[in-house]
Amino acid sequence: MFTDAQVLFQIAGIGIIVALIHTILKQMGKEEIAQFATLIGFIIVLVIVINGLSDLFNQIKSVFLF
């Protein structure tokens, strides 16, 4: 249960950091780089979620003995 909360805090932390970077870069006039930073943050979160889903499917697989 603690690891579930840890993953949520990691995702929230990444979101906050990416939002700050995006805001700073946009105010500097570098909107293309800001969008690129947001895309990279989204990809990092997507990898975290895919790893969690992989673990979930492996546990389901072990329960049903496939």
C-alpha cells in the first residue's frame, strides 16, 4: 500500500516540476522548448504507469496460473 502512495507522489512531483519548467520557459519566450519539456514529462509519467500495469498483469497472471 505504501508503494501505491509513493507512485502517486512521484507522478504528482513530476507534474509540479514540469508545470514550473513550462511556465518559466513560456515566460522567457521559448514556447517550443516548453512544449518539448511537457512532452518529456508526459512520457516519463507514461513509463511509470506502464511499469505499474505490467506488475499488475504479472500478478494477475500468477493468480490464474498461466
